[in-house]
Amino acid sequence: MTNKKSICAVIVSYEPDESITRLYESIKNQVDEVIIIDNSSRNKNSKEILLNLSEKIKIIYNDKNYGVAKALNQGALYAIENNYKWFLTLDQDSEFLQGTYDLLLKSYDTLPDKEKIMLIAPQYKEKIYSETANNPAISDIKNIIWKKRDFIITSGSLIRTESFASAGFFEEKLFIDKVDFDFCLKLAQKGFLCLIASNVYFSHRLSNPAIKSGFKVFNYPPVRRYYIARNSVFLFKKYFVYSPFKMTLTLVRSGIFFAALKVLLLENNKFEKIKNIYKGFIDGILNKY
């Protein structure tokens, strides 16, 4: 641990399975405090899992599913109010090797212009391809390979709490999907950096990925397809002037065109997913959130 009141880890949960317990066990000794923000889980097994965890950590139970962004903001406010320097955002289906964040923070302390760096993270590996994330044997923190990233996924991101005063909080109208993209872009607009340790890994599952015809297929459910499309339009409209090429690429790849083509060629439940993609696209244009 770098210093007292260093890291507050917040897990956003919704109908969790036992993977949330494995996540907690993997992270509890790497941070000062772990809390869970639960978005009104109703499943009996999920409620039992959370009840067991409540004997060890603080859980905030929301009265309905407010979405990822609002839950993250609840956690960020908790971290700020309790005087934490760092806020670690976690999805319920990640897992970390011991010592990951001690390693990253020690390396961060040696980086030039570290005052401009507001977010650092390890690199995720899909659980379907790697049951356990394998960090290389890094004997010296100087061997960590840091790379600038425009977008870093929510889970595993270690954010300096002071960044919220400058860049603002997570965009709650997005509900889920592209919340992390939006936050990274907010930081970039303020001149801050997001860095990823490209050779330090953790295990994470994005939906139910598979390889079909040489392409990675995430098999998102129809409702996720809606939010991905709608929120891609939101990003395009909000950040086009700031980054026209990247916003256009994001819209084309995940907002409507390539996403619909990939669903049509490679996924099941094609009609429902494509319908949701186009509904999300239209709602984004009409500012329906």
C-alpha cells in the first residue's frame, strides 16, 4: 500500500454470481477499502451472495437499477468524501493477481509529468481465452510498458479522485456502455492522460465472446446493442469537433454499420439485435435518453 487512505475500490453489481466473490478476494488486500454499489439485484442466488459479502464489506443497495454511470458516481462521491486519493472502478466479473496495484502505483510514482496522468490501468485479457491472467515476471517496475490510450474500460481503472473536480463525473444519461469512453474523453479535453500498463494483465469477461470465421464476436444481448448504438451517437455528437476521425470510426464500428453487419453474419437472434441497433441509433439522433 502506497499510503494511508490511498485506494477505495468500488464494485458495481447487478445480479452477480460467484465471480464477484472471487473478485473481492483478489482485490481486498490491494486496497484500503472495498465497497459494492448494487443496482437492485432481485435474483435469489445473487441476493444470498451479496448477503454473505455484506458481513465483510460495505454494500450500498439501490432501490432500482440506475445504471453503471450513476453507481460509479455514488462510489466516486464516497471515495472523495472519505478522503481517498485513488478510486478503483470494478465490474463484477474481473479478477486480479496479488500485487497488481502496488506494482502500478510504484511505477506511476517514477513517471514524468505524473501530475497530468489521471487514470492508470492494467491490460485485460478475456476470461474465455485465459482462465487466469498471467502477469509476466516483472522484477523491476522500469520494465512496465506504459502506453497512452484514448479509451480504457471501466473495470480495473485506477482514477485520481481530484480528476472529478476538473473533468466532472460519469455521464449518467448513458446508463451503460460507452460510459468509460466518455469519461476518458472528458479527461483528454482537460489535457489529462490515461495510461495502460500493456504488459501487466488482469482477467475480465466482456459478455460472452467467441471466435467465428476469424472474428471476435461478443454476443451482446439485444438491450446492450441498443445502448451501444445510442451512446455511440452521443459520443459522436459531443466529441466530433474534438476528435472527428475517432468519433466517426466509433460510430461506424459499434454504433450501427459494422455492428449490424457482424450480427447479421455471425450472431444468433439477428432480428431483435439489429432492431435494437437501429432503435438506439435513432434515439441517439433524437436525444432520447
